[in-house]
Amino acid sequence: MDPIEDVDIDADSTFVLALEAQARGHGLYHYLPRDLSFLHGRVLARARALEVRREKGNHFTLGPPALIDLATMDIVLMRQDPPFDMAYITATHLLEHIHPRTLVVNDPVQVRNAPEKLFVTHFADVMPPTLITADAEQVHAFRREHKDIIIKPLFGNGGAGVFHLGPVFQEGDAVVATRGFKQIAKLTNGAHCRFDLSSAKQLRDLLSAVAVYAAGGRKALENYSHKAGGDVRLLVQQVK
């Protein structure tokens, strides 16, 4: 899973699973993808015994690291958050060697082959109009056609980086409306920008920035902001 010290005990489902497993008498071990190794046909992990409790700021205790053979475990939970990078993919290949003799949840082959935001494209009859692209021009065209759209990164999680580009805009200079839009931006980890009749280029730059973020995450957006400057750089500063 993710680093245990960074877990939000009020929101992380893996933490709840760990609490329940511990309550039922199961022993817990914690390791990160970088702790995996493969030697003489065995999948090993440098893991630490783990105890958990629902106490903010004091929610875990880790034992000393020990090299364990994952084939001796009853269950291995593959629960780390994205990014869906090469370390993540490598972990799925290694864990294939012990599954299903040791139950790996979820099946590492399906974790790799069925990323949720792409797998759903096989069920077009229950999907809204959908565009998957890194091309800003296609994003602009999709927005012009549908007016009210959601933009999200393929490999994010927990609602991070999700933008709602709807038909709702503030007109005029109403103080209450401005305060309301700023509060919405704060609550959604988003941004609030002002536009006028001369803002066509500004809006185009910001939509391009959103497309860059959806395709490559915050790092890509930061890199793009150095080139674009202006309001795109302000957007990066606002979005947490």
C-alpha cells in the first residue's frame, strides 16, 4: 500500500481493511513496491509487521524490517494509489508468480490490463459522451459540442485533478458572487478566474492547461506553466 504514515485514517479504505483484519486476529505486514524483489523463483518483500489503530497522529506501529517470502502469506493486498507507472506495472508482473496459490487482491493481471478509466470504454451503452486524448484542440472541440463537461486525469485517484467545465459563469462584478466562486474553488481544490470580452486567449490558455493536467498530472502542468506563463502560472499556484 502507500506509506502508512501518510494515510488519511478517515478516508483511506485500505486502513479500514487493515483495522478489520487485525480485529479478526490476522497478522499484518507493510511494504512498498520498491521493497519487492525476485530471487531463485521466489517473490520476496522487505516488510515490517504492522499494528493499526484509529488514533489521529498515532495510527500505526511498525516492527523492524524483515525479508519475507510472499508465497507464505495467506493474502497479499495490492492497494497503492496511482501513479500507474513502471514500478506499479513491475509489481503486477512479480505478484503473478504467487497468485492464485497466494490470493492477490486484486488479480495482478487484471489490475494491469483493466485500469478503471479505460476499461469502461468497453461499455459504451452505459457511458456518457467521452473523449480520451492529450490533444488540447480535441478538448476544445468536445467542449464546444457538449458545453458542460468533466475533465479528469486517467490515473489519478480520490477526486484529485477533476475539473467541471460547466455553462455557469459569473456576470458583472457582484461581490457575493465573486466570494461564492472563490469558496467553490477552495472547497474543490480548484481555481477561480475572471474573464471579460477580451479574455478569449486567456480562456483558451487555461483550457489547454487543463488538458495538459488531465494527460500528465501536476508535474506536466507545472512544466507547461513555465512556457505559457500568465494565468496558467496563477492556475498552478491556486490548485493544490
